[in-house]
Amino acid sequence: MSVARIYAIALNTYREAVRDRVLFGVLVLAAGVLALTLALGELSLDQQMRVVTDLGLASISLFSVVVAIFLGSSLLYKEIERKTLYVILPKPIARFEFLLGKYFGIVATCAVFVAIMGAIQLLVTAIQAGASTALIIAVPAALIVCLGVGIWMSKDRTLVVPIWSLVALGASAWVCSTVDVELFRLLASLVLNLGEVLILTAVALLFSSFSTPFLTGAFTFGVWLVGRAAHDMVHMKTRVLSPAMKTLLGWLAEVIPNFNLFVPGRNALVTKASEFGEPLTYVATSMGYAILYAGATLGVAALIFRRRDFL
């Protein structure tokens, strides 16, 4: 396995993904929804901060899922449809290396998306918490200037955005640290969003290795829905579900990824000062689960993709 070849495919995949106008549309829509949470928070009774953070994090999770499904179901198929895959595969590159490159490129794109949305969410939270007006104005203005300068000076503009997104996330976290907010919970939720994306992208590529974009998107979205509901329904005490249905749900809960791990209750991530042991353990084990499940799924996808006949 060549790391250089996988990196080259991942880089080209990322460049192709960030040029997609649909992605920019989703980004603008998600940013608008995060800004709207400020208005929705004002409609609540003494729960403004909770509404802003909970709705914001739920929006980031939903839109990151949409991005992962869209990219995972379309980018691999485009290579086949445009017949560019026929030019790449005869070269000294294994099919699993090509698949891994696609996977890491999509994950990198989703990570940039989550980082940008996280930065916006942190700024919105800081505004709700009453942060300094000077910081609220100066930090975004400085970030926009830095982005413009970076794009103007860089030869490869697409590589400026990942670095800038991390800087924006760090700067927004610093602004949040100046007020009394649950900063650790917000950052941990963003990490868990990335874990959800790791699995969902692998599932999308698994279906994309033998199916069309529409069916891939439908199957992947179905897996996500079942993964959010099956584990809860298995343990739900009700007479509506028959024993056979509960058995089926039990089997599904064992096979389908448990996406509920990545959207825990707020108490699972809320900590007191200097008490990060249990939340950190939860985040670490959840990310470990995501990596192992994604790795196993990619292994199956690689086997299917290797046996596929493109002639």
C-alpha cells in the first residue's frame, strides 16, 4: 500500500468536492440555520442558551450527515460515469488504494464543513452568552481578512480552507472561553459529529461500489435512520411490537451502526472544572467504535469494488 498514491487520490477528491456548488449551498443554508437559533432562543422562557446550543448542534449533525451522504454517493459514481476511472486503474494503483483515497478525501471535506459550522456555532453561542461586542466583531472580521489574503496569495486556493477552518474554530473557541458556556460539550459534540461522518461515509462508499447514486443515497439514509432508532426501540417497553419484530430489531441493532453514540444526552458531556475523565473516555471510546466500524465497512467495500467488472 502506497501512502503517496492514497494521498494523491484523497487530495484530488477533496478538490473536486469543494468545487461542488451544492456543497456551498448546504454550507450557506446551515450557517443561516445556526444564526436563526438566536431568534428562536429569544422565544423560549429562560432557556435561550439551551435552545441555541441544542438546536445548533443538532443542525450541524444533520447537515454533516447530508454532506457525507451526498459526497459518498456521488463522487465514486462520477469517476465511473466520466470514465476517468478507466484511466486511473490501469496505472500502478490498487483498487483498494483508490477507494481509500476517495474515503479520506470525502472525510476531509466533511471535517472542514464541521469545523466551519462549529466556528459559527461557537460565535453564536458567545453572542447569546453576552461576549464582548468588540470580540464578536473583530474576530470574524479578522478571519475573513485572513481567508481573503490566503486565497489571494496561495497558488492552490482549495488548500487554504482546511487550515483556515481550524484557525476559525480555535479563534471562536477562544471567544467562547471569555464567557460562561459549556465549551467542552460543544467541542466534544463536534468531534462526535466527525465520528458519525466516518461511519456514514464508509457505508455510502460500500453501497456506491455496486449501486447508483440515488439508491446509494437512499440506502445510506436508511441505515442512518435505523441506526438512530433500532437500539432505542429494542429496549423500549411496549406491547405494540411483537416478539418477532423485537428479535428482528435486535439483529439490526447488532449489525447496523449505533449512531446514537454520537448524539448523547447533554449530561454525558457536561463536566465541572477539571473533571473531564468520564466525558473524555466517552468521546474516545465512541471515536474508537467509529474507526473500527468504518474500517470493517471499507474492507467489505474494497472486496466488492475489486471484483467489479468495469468493461
